[in-house]
Amino acid sequence: MRRSEIRDHLLETALRLFNQYGYHATGIDLIIAEAGVAKTTLYRHFETKEDLILAALERRDEEARDAMRAFVEQRASDAVERLLVTFDFLETLFRDERFRGCIFVSAAGEHKDTANPVFRAAVLHKRLVLAYFEELAHAARLAEPKRIAAEINLLHEGAIAVAQMTRAAEPARQARRMAARLLAVEGQAIEPSPLAPEARREHASQRTQVS
């Protein structure tokens, strides 16, 4: 394998083992045994285990967010509907037999010091996901996009936590129904389009001409 392929192989192996056994319980010896490489090869790519964990989290962050965005964009064009489709994405994750919960929550749980680079990497992922929800809420012209995004995010996190314990997909569907009720209420307070005032004036002018 080429150098880049070896690095990718090590990251995928590490992610699988971290997901299955946790970060502290997964030692370097297990990773190299599963990857089928020499210890010197691993250290040629990652000087420390922490470097490997950080690189693995960065890889999974990019993959997970790109996958969610692609899933949502393929299934909905309406911005409000896209917020709901994010829960359908969760359901596909929960149905995967490899699902063991959120690896970012696990990483933060095993590296509790808020100054720890691994903890910060986990927090960054969560902030970026929240930013995507805010993007969708702004696109939907909801009156309070930051608050709505935070509430959608909380439903996501709750669904993930319950699914980790139950190993069932139903939490994603329950959270989707709750989000639908939230958005139905918020739909009454959608901000008008910037063109709306002009449209109203044009409509009023047309009515005057008719009369």
C-alpha cells in the first residue's frame, strides 16, 4: 500500500476499534495487530496515540457531517423539511449494527479535562453540527433560528443517547415527531421574505387599478 493508503487504513482500523472498545481500552498493540502493520509503521504516521485519536476524530467529523448534508439534500429541497430529514439520517445510523453511540461523546467522556485536545475535538464536532442546523433554520426563515437549531440539536443528542442504550431506531422517529411539532408551532412565526413588502405593495397597486 502507498503511504496515504496505509494512513487511511490505520485511521479506519482505529475508528472501528475505538467505537467497539473505547479509547483507553484500545491499545496500540491491538491497533497494529488488527491493521496488520508494524509498530514502527504506525509511529511513522502518528507520533502518539493521542495524535492517532485526533486524526481519527477529524476524519469521522468530516465524514459524518458530509454524509448528513448529502443525505438531507438528496431527500428534501424545503428548508423546514430538511431539518426533519436530519432525523431520518439518524435512523439510518441507528439501524447500522455497528452503532455503539456517539464516538465524540465517548471521546469527551474518556478525556474529561476540558483543556484536553481530544475533548476539544469532540466539542468542535458538536459545534459544527449545531452550525449546520442553524444554517437550515436560517434558510427556513424561522424567527429565532439559533434557538430552534439548539432545540433540534438537543433532540438529536437525546435520540442518540437513548438509541445507544436501546439499540433501536425508534428514538430517531420519536425525536422527528417532536421536531415536527416544534416546527409546526414555529411556522406561525416565520420571518417574511425580504421581497414580501414589495410584493405587498405591488398587490395593493394592482387592486387599486382594478377598482
